[in-house]
Amino acid sequence: MTREKGGFGRLAAAIGEAGGEVSQVETSRAHECTGLYELTIDVTRAEDVDRIETAVRALAGVRMLEVYDETFRMHLGGKLETLPKIVVRDRDDLAKVYTPGVARVCMAIHEEPERAHSLTIKRNTVAVVSDGSAVLGLGNIGPLAAMPVMEGKAMLFKQLGGVDAFPICLDTQDTEEIIKAVKQLAPAFGGINLEDISAPRCFEIERRLVEELDIPVFHDDQHGTAVVMLAGILNAVKLVGKELSACKVIVSGVGAAGTACTNILLSAGVTRIIGVDRQGALVRSRSYANEAWNLYASRTNPELEEGTLSEVIAGADIFVGVSAPGLLKREDVSRMAKDAIVFAMANPNPEITPEEADGYVRVMATGRSDYPNQINNVLCFPGLFRGVLDCRAERVTEGMKLAAARAIAASVSDEELSETCIIPSAFNASVAEKVRQAVLYAAYEEGIARRRSQVD
């Protein structure tokens, strides 16, 4: 930015009034009358950027030369690259890694296909597969727009779990075509992480791929969310002194994540779960056009409670929300049981904010990083896939998910456990290894590991 002498104070004031905060100033050129400055401005909301630009452009004596968004700058050229593990220094190296030496390795795998797990990248690779139909809270934005999310996922796989992951965005939303494409890609990978595929297609896609592939398939939007949710719930009930098996639980949003959260809660011993969606509480005495809802109702709501969310939440111990912003009201949580636990995980805005729930909720969790107790899938998938790859598990089982949830919960010590600390930080470097070990033990106990690996 250029400015007239003495105008910097006006500039900083205008930025502050528009919602920004100048955190860094670098002087590129300055003399008696003008100066060229590069400012780093922190904003809370994306819409503040436009307000700041408008405010600065309106200042007399100030000219804005260029605006950089640091988030966009981090994505320039993509966030990933491939690097060789071996440096080819001479003809001898070239002959070993490529022709003619590589032919011997090819034939070894041809004769014994299992050797692909030790002689190729299959041993440590995961495909992060999406069709772009349910990306974050953005909806159906397509495969190209989904790529930044899949790249970010691959980064976290590598940084936290040492797993080489590749983003694969398919230009189809046809269930059969997706299944066919993933099966055709599978020989290069040791596992498949399905991501941001809308319900109910995601159920069929995952089910079929689990049945038809001999490598683990894991839809993280369903099961990663469920695992981390359960980890937080385990610590929350421990903190408030309740037995999970005796709790009344309301699950708002019976889609992919809501169904998976319900399944893992049932596996953990909960019996009183009521799923609530657009038509109110799901109950087995009714018939729904959505067959997934009929199946859900057949396994939940044993007391056949009917009504809206506001009606069935009365006396509930736990609320799990994977639905829509603002759906849960303050008067709703006021009717929950004493020491209520609320996991409002709708993104980017929760079903109810901690400020709105204050005074009625003992333990609160959201999916946001700017509130305590963030339910973040990154606590699960790096360690889980590290474990299944290390033991070459055939699939991911409910027992492995339960083990992962308990490992995440155990990462919060008794000394640390509090209303604002029921879940470890996403940057806790020990979590992935604890999840890995728990998954390995579970795989060995269930007899689905095809390779022994170091556990401790």
C-alpha cells in the first residue's frame, strides 16, 4: 500500500473499524512523503475481508496495490507433491529402479500377488476418494471444487500417521460407476478412505466396496466422526458421573454421520437412542419412504417416543447434533436432564452455540476450533489407517472403531479432564500412535490381521 505521510494511523483505524486487526507491518520503501507497506491483517469472518478492502479504498491518500489471502496463498499450486525415496545417481541405479532390473520385481509380484504389499507403495498408501457431492457444509460442489479438501486430508494422513495418501476426485455421482472406479483403482492402494459422498448413496458404496475389496474401506464422514464423538462422550459421562448405558440420547440428523454415531453408541452399550430428522422422531410404528430411516427406527427409540426435537429432548442426558445450524434452542436444552451433555457438531455453525447453552449444559462440544472440545476427525483417521496398514487388516470392524474411541478418550488424563477438556487437541502428537496400537490389538483379537506388526 502507498500512503501519505502521517496517514498510517488512519489506515490502521479504518481496518480495525471494519473488523480486522493489523498483526504485522513490513516496510518495503519509505521516504518523506510516501511509503510502501505490506500489512498482515487478521480477520474473524470471511465477509470482513470485503469490508476492509472497501474501507481502505475509501481513504484519501491511500492506494491499495494488491490483496493476498493467506489461505489462498497456501493452496497455490496445490498442497501436495511426490518425492522419491531413492536417489538415482548413476546407470546402475537406473537399471535397478527401472528397466531392466524392475522386470524381476514385476515377475515376482505376478507369481505371488501378495508381494505387492512389500515391493510397491501399496503397503503404505490410501486413496482419498470423493465425488464432491457433500463437501463440508457446502453441499454438492463437484469433484474439482472438492480437491482442496482431499489434498488437505492427504497432508494430515502423512503428517500425523506417516501414511501416503492421494486425492482422487471422481467425475461421476452414479453409485455403480463410483464402485467400479474404486475397484479399478484398488490395486495401487492399501486402503480406501471415502470422503464427502452424500447419503444415502454413501451407505451402498461403502457396503459394496467392503464386500468386494480385500483392503479396508472407511467412510470417514460416517465413522471418523462417530469414533471421535464417542471418545468425547466417554469422557463427558465420566466427568458428570453418569453411566453411558443408562443415558437417554437424542441424535439430530439421521444421515451418514448420524447413523454411524448411533451405531457406535449402540455398540458402546447405549439402549435409549432417539433419532430425529425432518419428520420428527423416527419410530418403528411408522413407515418411511427413506428405507434407511426404517432400518434406523427398527433399532432405536425403544419407548416409541414421538414428536419434534423440542418434545422428545425432555429428560435427555445427551444431545448429538449432525444436522443444521440453530436447530437446538435454549429452551430445549433447559428441558434436558441435570448435567446435560451437548455435542452440537453441525459445521460450520453448530445447532446451538456454547453462549446460548450456557447455564443449562454441563459439557459442550462442537466441530469448531474456536470453541473448546472440538470434535475433529483428524484424531481418528491417521492412527486408524496406520494401524490397519501395519497389520494388513482385511477391513475396519466395529471393534476397531470402539478401540480407537477408547484410545482417544484415554489421551486425556484424569488431571486434564474438565468441562472444557474432554477431548485431546488435534495437535497432540501422541494420539495417532495410541489409536494405531489400539487398532492393532483389536485386529489381532478379531483374527483379521494378515501381518504381525510392532505394537509397543
